[in-house]
Amino acid sequence: MRLGLADWLARTNQLSNLEQAVVMVPGNARFQARLAALEDQLGRNPGAAWRALETAVALNPGYAAGWIELGLRAEAREDQAKAEACLLEAARVDRTFYPRWTLANYYFRRRDFGKFWRWARQAAEVTDGDATPLFRLCWQVTPDPATILERAVPARVTILGPYFRFLLAEGHLAGAEPVAQRLIEIGDQRQAGAVLDYCDRLLERGQAGPALRAWNGLARRRLIESEPLAPEQGVSLSNAAFLRDPLGQGFDWRIPLTEGVSVARGEQPGMVRVAFAGKQPADCECLWQWLPVEPGRQYRLRFDHRTVHVAGSSGLRWRVEEAGSGTELAPGSPELGAETWTPAEAGFETQPGGRLVRLVLRYRRVQGTARIEGALWVRGLRLEMER
């Protein structure tokens, strides 16, 4: 009954009740620490707060929170020897994240970066929650992503994954590639989504090289359903036969959500159907894909197609655009429209420094005609590098 009453008194957070709880159970370190915090908050007797904390850790040497509070108060008094000793004792008796995180912060404030990296690494090794503050602190110490990865981030998925997502959220794409490669090497399909998001960020910026390395890494480890691409060998088109549902990311097909347009794989392998309800915008993209290419080379896109219930000019054609500028590299394919399966092709030449283009199936209503209603079927799609 005495212990229960003392616990209740301590939880009221009133000074007189806390003092009574300490008298009832003088050996309770937690009560002493609460009394210290309240004394400090009220500003009544800072010396009493210090003594209460010292009593708390003397009663319970394994009370890490007490050691940390005592260390921080010693630092505020500019007693650095006492502060460091208390914080180190907290980390010795409690091997979880918070004592190590506190030490990393302490050495950051002291500008002792050798010890900072040691404790930042140890904090990362035991983190079980949001480590974003730790990552931000590392980036305040240095803007060098290689140093941070080597000195503070263990090669474990549980910390590499959160660190990778932090890099993407903060826009540190330049430092994300080695982290992505480590995740691909040791991770599983749960990490594939974040790596694909990274690919998309790179592709939007026209950075084909690192995007392709990440994509091919995922493909080789079978973390995505795709074969590796090899633009130097003319292998630039992904999922050309539409044998699987598009990922909608990376180098796979993207299907924009457009009113009046639906895209589906055909019942027979190697075919895709694009249907139009007559309500689609007068100018819209139906299907598109990023293509990694070789600079200054000529390519030819070949395919068979037919249209169903599309009378007159369809306004449908394939076009190839330069990444970034959206400039069309060639006039594109002829207008698509045939009642029976008909072969067609479109040629283009990449720019001298160009390594990324966008292949787009586009509908643009022909002037003087109504919006089309019906479907376009495509099969045998292939891209060939000619020279």
C-alpha cells in the first residue's frame, strides 16, 4: 500500500507530493529524478535538483535517464569532464539508441568529430525508430555522402532503407546511388519500391546512367519482373511484348490516367489494346516509356497494328522525344489506322550527347473530325539500333 500510494503521489507531478513520495520510498531513483526535474522547472532550488539526480543514480547505477540528465546539466555548468563521464556511463548501462544519440549530439556540440562518428555509428546500429534526426546531424557535420555512408551507416537493410528514403526526401540524389546499390545487393522486394522511386527521380532529371544501373540491378536480382537493358547492344525497349502488366515506373510502360482512354494487354501474348470512348481529350498521351539509348545513333521502331471501329483519320501515331526538352527527334510514325494487321515503322536519330529519349503513343484529334471511338491494337513492337 505504501509503494502504491507513493507511486500515485509521484504521478501527480506536484512538488509537495513528490517530496512525500521520496520520503515514503527513499530508494526509488525515478522519484528522485522527477523531483529534480520539477525543482528545475520551478526554479526553486537548482542545487536541490542536482543533488536529487546524484541521489537517483547512486540509488540505481543502471538508471540511464538519470545519468543523461546529470550529464546535460553538467555540460550546462561547463563541467565538460563530468558531462562526458555521465553520458558515457549512460551508454555503458543502457545499450539502446537514446544514450548513443545523446553522446553523438554532445560530441557534435564539442566539435569532436572523431568521437561523433563513433557514437553516430553506434546509434545507427541500434536504432529501432525514426533515425531522421541522426541522418540530418551527419549531413550537418559533412556534405560528403561517401563519408557518411562509410562512417555512420551500417550495411544492414534496417538502417540502409530508412537512410535511402531520407536521401530521396532531402533531394540528396548524388549520394543515393551507392546506397541504392547496397540495398539491391542485400535487400528484397520490399526495397524495390524505393529504388524505383529513385529511378523515376533520376529519369525526370535526364540522368540515364545511374537510373539504368539501379534498374538493371533490380532486374538481375529478380526484384522486379524485367530483363536487364543493354543500350550499347541495342536492347533499349522494356516489356516490348506486353507479357506482363506494366510497372508504371522506371523503364517500364507508363499508362496515364486519361478520361475516355483505357489500355490493356491482349488476350493473345505480345499484343496491347488501346480503347477510346470518344470522351478523351483532343490531345493526350495514351502510353509511353523511357528508353536508354546510345548517343548519335539511328534507330527504327517496327510494329504491326490494326484499328477497330475507327473511321477516317485516327490521329494516332508513335513519336520519340528528347528527354528534358520534349523535342520530337523525327516526324514519328505514319498515322495509325488499318482494318487488317498492317506493318509500320518509324525512324529517329539520337542527339550526339543524348542517352535518354521518351517513346510516346499519342492521340491528337485531326482538325475537322470528331474524337475517335474504337480501339487500336499493336503487336510485334521492337526497337532496332541500325548504326
